[in-house]
Amino acid sequence: MNAPLEDSLTPQIRVEDDRTGLSITTLRSALADNLFYIQGKFPGTATKNDYYMALAYTVRDRLLQRWLNTTQTYRKNVKVVCYLSAEFLIGPQLVNNLINLGIYAKIRQAVEESGLSLQELIEQEEEPGLGNGGLGRLAACYLDSLSTLEIPAIGYGIRYEFGIFDQEIRDGWQVEITDKWLQYGNPWEIARPEEYVEVKFGGRSEHYYDEKGNYRVRWIPDRVVKGVPYDTPILGYQVNTANTLRLWKAEAIESFDFQAFNIGDYYGAVDAKIVSENLTKILYPNDEVIQGKELRLQQQYFFVSCALQDMIRLLLSTEVSLETFHQQFAVQLNDTHPAIGVAELMRLLVDEHRIDWDKAWHITQNTFAFTNHTLLPEALEKWPIELFGRLLPRHLEIIYEINQRFLDRVRMKYPRDLGKLSRLSLIDESGERYVRMANLACVGSHAINGVAELHTELLKKTVLKDFYEFFPEKFANVTNGVTPRRWMVLSNPRLTRLITEKIGDRWITHLDDLRKLETLADDASFRQQWRQIKQETKGDLAAYIRKKLDIIVDPKSLFDIQVKRIHEYKRQHLNVLHVITFYNRLKHDRDLDITPRTFIFGGKAAPGYFMAKLIIKLIVSVANIVNNDPDVRDRMKVVFIPDFNVTLGQRIYPAADLSEQISTAGKEASGTGNMKFALNGALTIGTLDGANVEIREEVGAENFFLFGLTTEEVYGLKARGYRPFDYYNQNAELKAVIDLISSGFFSHGDVDLFKPLIDNLLYRDDYMLLADYQSYIDTQEKVSQAYRDRENWTRMSILNVARMGKFSSDRSIREYAQKIWKVEPVPVELLQLCPGGQ
Ligand code: OX2
């Protein structure tokens, strides 16, 4: 890949030493040094991975000055944003750091002059798969923007030893392979074992009077685990700011229990270590469905307690009073996963630091803010009281106390409204008793936000209605965004160069500048260049597909792509219904003048989600039939690209002509893939769901392929009694498609294989595929027609990109900073340069 941009964009450090200099000679010798001194290899025996590691250290050395100076700057009484998230899907680091440092071309030269290929080394990097999908990737985009905007920030999360599984497809089925991302070491992190904290679990609480006769509570745990921080620098684009992502690993307090060892219990001695370390072994691979496993609650409490203790320590090290905690830190809860932080901060302040309850509550409420990411009922976290009390006995008491005080206020406002009281309560008492984490987050935060306009409105009307009525002032919307550095500059260097040639490079940090492209939409030679780039990028993806899957696809066909987690509400199977409709039309009329298409899918299914796995099986089965049918050859292909992750996303989004955003209206909170596609010039076929609504508003209805029921229509149809079977019966083309699946045509005659899926559609269809089918098919036909007019399609593509400025994560972060966190940028000066510096 050629450098997306010219080098030397970052203000350079004034004093360089041999270790961090940027001349080609210095870079080459640094690479050789790191290979020898860190990897312990001669060039003759070094593997590609050794070279990758040596290169990564070479780059890391060049960002350490910025990182350490950033940390120094923040010790001086500035307000710091702490983003608490169980997931950070940061993706590969090497290229991102090269781009943000502005040294891509130099490094490439140095690497090539050393006889190596930069592209090959880049491909060595294992991406840290520390997230499931949109929620984790959003956290990563936000860290990038926080640094680029020079806002002091720390990301706090978990250093999972095994991230999201690698997906393989065998015989059409998803197979999960353990993700061993750490097996060859991680050059981007630095362990800080000296900054460990202790986290307690279990036991009981003890109520007592202290030496001054004050009533106090202490927690006598039955287990203590050590949290060790691992820090990764998150460098901003063209700035000195490098914020920290601090991920916690669980370890045993004593890595060896000598008492047990001495009495001959070797296994017992190692046991404690194993049990403790299990805590951060694995990421739960569910997106939007809670599993309610005890280990998950342990993970949540573990990292949140580590984070809050870390903040308190930071604060106390500056000799500032703990009572100013909320003025020093703005803590964002990324969904309810870290919501236990509300009770933990109260415990730390009241029990451990002896601040009185009311003051502690004031601090707590003013510290936390809560982002909700979903309306799906199965994603609302709640923990059985029994489990909760066994693991966190003191927190349960604190939650009861918070609840009692809160419900007293509710009673005052709504006397005798028992329904309200039971819905607002932090405890669900409708059957088995549960702690409701969303309620805890709402009560304990000063701000609550949804992630797209429609989503926030629906939150206010549905799942958080009672909270909205009680605390309307807490609610705000912050529409999601994505970072243009990774999702344009890094992943689409060709388009980056073209745009920068025409309008300069300011758009990279001020995405609204893309508007300047609007007038160029009427310039035929610009359109030609635009088309050419899309063509080349599609060629790259076609080559990848051929190499990995041995499927030949035509880069001239329309690339119709749906990549995201597999979920019934996202309706990959609606896309399949179109694929089969398209196929049937071709089969029935061999001379049909159809716009050739390549249907591309990708995404992981939660390992325990049978229906999602069956959808993958269906896609692959349909692909096998279609791709081998000579009647339709050259006019359609179907591809399921395995193991969709950040790295693959970087290849796929830029190569799309059409972006599939087809969730049932009212189900997708925002979506961020929709933004990545449109930013790279794909046109969207989509429902009025999540951020699609705002994307359509921005790019213009005439540049967006809208179909399907609105949220209100979905609710209305459900309320009237939805009968999917009627749609099947009354639509001959739909019936033919469903009957073809049922007949065993795609499953070697096995009529049972897809029965669960088909029966679900015919008799339940919770996500209303059949109701939206005709509208979807008609709109797909419009897409095909539109693609024939290549000039106009290109014009629409350019206009899409030109009008996507709103969806930069920089804009989202500015909104959080102003509306919620009340923080300002703090530029970092490189004052202390060492070693070898002044
Ligand atoms: C996802 C939402 O499904 C998606 O719509 C949104 O764009 C993303 O979060 C970032 O806000 N788990 N994943 C999500 O929500 C939950 C819960």
C-alpha cells in the first residue's frame, strides 16, 4: 500500500536521539537493533514476526516521548475523562500509529531498504479482539478522537487473554477457534505491575462503631484478587497527546500459596492462582444478549473497582481533596456493563474514605454518566439477588440503601402509584428478585444518553420512560460517530489521496470539510477518478476472496455487502430472501437483462445462538448452489467472508457499492458500519432505523435507498396482530423463495435443516421480514436500475461522502465534552525529553 498522505504532519520533537530519530539511517539501525536486542535474533534466523516486532518497537520508541509527557501534563489538576468499557475493539496498532505520527513513508523506505516488505510486516500483526462489535469498536473510535482533540482521557477495561473467537466455516457451519492474540507477545502494551490494586470478593459486611463512635461498615471478603494494569498508548492525529488505554489483568495475590505447598498440597497451592487468573481469561462472545454468568459479574466488578481505585490513587497523589473527585474525573459508563461502579464508588467513599453518605452521593451522581446502546429486552442486564449478594454483599446493601432513598423521592412525587414504584425500583421483584443494572446506572448518573436521535427518542418512550418522566433533565442524545483516521485514511489510501489533492487535508480532523467535494460531483473527470478508485479497491477485495476462498468474483459487478454481527434483528436472512429472489428471476428468464451482483456477507454469531448459526449455514448453502450454477454464472455470486473483524473491515468497507442496513425499524440503536460504508462512497439500502435516519437526512433522500416499515408501523402491526403466514400466502414470489428453501434445494434434499428458520418466519417472524419483503425487493430493483447509470451512481456516491461530515467521532466526542463531561482540551507540550533529550 502506498502512503495515504505525505509525511511529517505531526509536529516533530525538537531533540531526537539515536533511538528516536527519523532519518532513514537511524530508522534502519533502530530496526536492526530491536531485532537483535529485543527479539534476540540475527537477520538470518529472524521470522517475519520477529521483524514485525522489531518494527513495532521502533515505532513505539517514537511515541513514548509524547505518551509520557501526556501523563505528566495530566498530573496538574486537569479534569480527565474516564471511559469505562468492558470492550475496546482497537484493531491493529502499527499502521494507525504510523499515520498519526506522520511517518508512514519514512518507515516504508527504511523497511524496504532493509530488504523487507512493509505490507508483509503489517499483516503479521494480530489484532486485539477485545470486543464483540459496535459497542467495543465505538469505544476505540472514541479513544482516537479524545486524543486527537487533546482531551485528557483514560480508557479502562479488561485485558482478556482470549478475545473474540476466530471464526472458521466448516461445511457451512461456524466453528469457533480460540483467539490467542498474545501468543507471540504484544509490543504495544507496557505492564505496570507496581501499580497493582486489590479487589475483594464474597464474604460478608461487618457493621461497627469506629474510635470516634461513628457508625461504620467494613467488608470482610473471602477472596482477594490482584489487578495489574497494562497500558497502551493511544496517540492522537498530528498532536502530542497520547492518552492511555489501561486494561486490567487478574492475578493471584500470592502467586504461590506456600502454606498449602508445605503441607504437600501442590495442586491446592496452584489453585488460587488459576482461579484468580480465570477472571480475565475470556471475553464473553455475546453481542446484545446477556448470559447472566457469575464470572461475567466478577469481570465487571473487577475492572470497575480497579479503575475507581486507580482514579482515587491518582487524585490523592496530587494532594487534592477526595471531595473534588467529580471535578477531577468524568466517568462514562459504556452501557450497563460497568454500572456496578455506582455502588463501588459509594463504598470506596463511604466505607474506605469515611465521607458521609450525602456528600458521597453528590460526588457519585456528578461523576457518572451513562450511555445506553440498545432497546432489546434481552440485552438489559439484571443479576439474581442471591448471586449478587454472595459475590458483592456490601454492594447489595449499598444498592438497597440507594434504592430506599430514591423510592422515597418517587413516592413523594407519585403518591400511591405502585406501578411506577415497582418499575423504577433498582430491584425487580416481579418473580425471582434481581438487581436491575440500567436502573442503577440511571439513578447514579447525572446524564443519560442514547446513541442516535431515534434511539434516544425511543428510550424516552419505552425502556426508560419512567426515568425520563422522573429526571427529564438527565436525558440527551449523542449520535455515534467513527474515526476518519482509521476508517478513511488508513483503510482507503487511494480515496484519501484523491480527496486531499482536491480539498487539502483538513477534512481528516474537520470532517465537515468534505462538503467541498459537492461541486466536484458535477465534474466528469473527477467522477472518472472516483470510479477508478472504487474499481481498484473492489479489485483488491476480489483478489482477497479468490485467494482465501477460491471464489472468482467480478469487480465490475455491483458489490452488495452486509458485514456485522449475525442477529435476527439485523436480518441477514432478509438479504438472503433477496438473493434467492434474484436467483429465481434469472433461472426463469435466462436472457433477463439484470445488473450483475456480488452478494457479500460477513459476521460472527454468538456460539450459543442457534438461529444465527443457521443463518450462516443458509448463506453458505445458497452460495454453494448459486456459485456452481452455470445458468447464472457471470451474473451473480454469493460470498461469505469468514472471520469478520477490524482488519477485514478495513478491506471491505472501501470496496462496497451498496451497504445493507436492513434491521427492523426500532431495533438497531445506531449502527456504525452504516457510517463506515457511506464515508467510503457506498450507497445505503436501509430502513428508518438507528442512525440510518440521520444519514439519510444528511446525504439527501434522493441519494439513499429507503424501504420498509417505520418504527410506528412496526409497533402498530404488532399491536393489531401480525400474521406473517398471510404475507407468504399472498405473495407468489416470496412463496416460491420460501418453498425453495423448504424443499431441500439448498441442503442436498435435507428438508429439515432450515425448518426452524422457515417455521419461525412463517409463524412468528418477530422481526417482520415477511412484512418488509416486497418493499425490500422493489427497492433492490431500484438499486439495480440506478447502478446502470454509472455517472449518476458516481455522483450519488460523491455526494454521500461529501455529506457524511456529521458522522465523525470527533463530533460525537465534542458533544460529550460540552454537554456531559464539561471538559476542555489540554494541549501537551514536550517539556521533558529523555533519555538523551534535554
Ligand atoms: C451496539 C448496538 O447494537 C449498535 O446499534 C450501536 O451502534 C453500537 O452498540 C454502538 O453504540 N451491544 N452492542 C451494541 O449495543 C449493545 C448492548
